[in-house]
Amino acid sequence: MHAPEKAMIEGLLQPSHLLIILVVALFIFGPKKLPELGQGLGKGIRSFRDSMKAATEEPEKIETPAAQAGDSNTQNKS
């Protein structure tokens, strides 16, 4: 990464910038809709983390539908 790009990314997460983003979101979505959006975002992130954790813990147990259909076809022929 180039130095200007790195400085720009680091500057985006400063507390003053996050406060400005929050105020803009409050104006756009309103005070009633903002908690619902936050809750939905939180559930989505939690679901993503859980699915990634499950995928890394037990990758051998996950089978594709094509592999399952192929297994059942070979069992029926025997």
C-alpha cells in the first residue's frame, strides 16, 4: 500500500469521523429506524462469524449436494 492510501485509511477510524458518520446516518434514517438497522447489522455479523467458525472447525463434515447425489447413485447400483 502506498503511504497516502495508508494514511487515508487510518484517518477514517478516528472518533471525530465516526461521530460525523453517526450524525449523517441519524439524519438519513431517523431516530426510529437507526436501532433496527444496528440490530440487523449485529445479527448479520454474528451469523457470519458463527458460520465462519463452523466452517473452520469441521470442514470434512460439509458435503456438496452433487457429492451426496453421486454417493446415493453408487449405492443403488450395488
